[in-house]
Amino acid sequence: MLKVYGIKNCDTMKKAFAWLEANAVAYEFIDYKQPDVAQNHLPDWNRRAGWQRLLNTNGMMWKRLSDEERVDVDEAKALALMADYPTLIKRPVADTGSDLLVGFEPERYEKALKRELG
């Protein structure tokens, strides 16, 4: 079953949920602000998608970070920041089992989910 990670109160998440429901795609939602969810999944997500794709540098949380936290971001620093502040992870992160979809793009969802879920 498709696993969708993110936070409920997010416009992009709402768009993804609406698309999934309109296309009759069953999914399990997992809030990555829950203890250890982000930290436990980040190594796998990083391996599959890359920290640059995962790190949301356009959101409010990024803007709230100190200048020191935002400077010289490399893989280790990005992963540590996302573990400490899960809202820095782009939303949603959808795991089909073989594909990891980061962010919501209807075309990517349709292509990946057709292949995975028939």
C-alpha cells in the first residue's frame, strides 16, 4: 500500500490527498512530525531521492532558521536539520515501494502509481 508522509495541515498535502482520493488510490498517511518518523526514514529517503530534493528551502521553517543554520549546508547538515525540524522536508513524501515521490506533481503520481498499482 502507498505510504504518504507529511503533515496534515499543508496545502500541498491537501492537493495530494484530493488527487489520491479522486483516483481511488488507497494510502496510509504517516505524520512525520511524530517522534522518530523523519529521523528513521531520512537515511532511506536520502539514498533514494537525495537530500537536495528532500530539503525544502522555500518554506517558512527554512526562513525561521538562523543564518548559521542555513549556511554551508551539505548532506550531513541537511539530514540533521530535517531530523530536528521535519517540516523542512518537502511534502508529501510518497513511497510506492519502488518509487519515492517527493513533492506533489500529478503527472509523476499518475505515471508512478499506474505502474505500481495497476
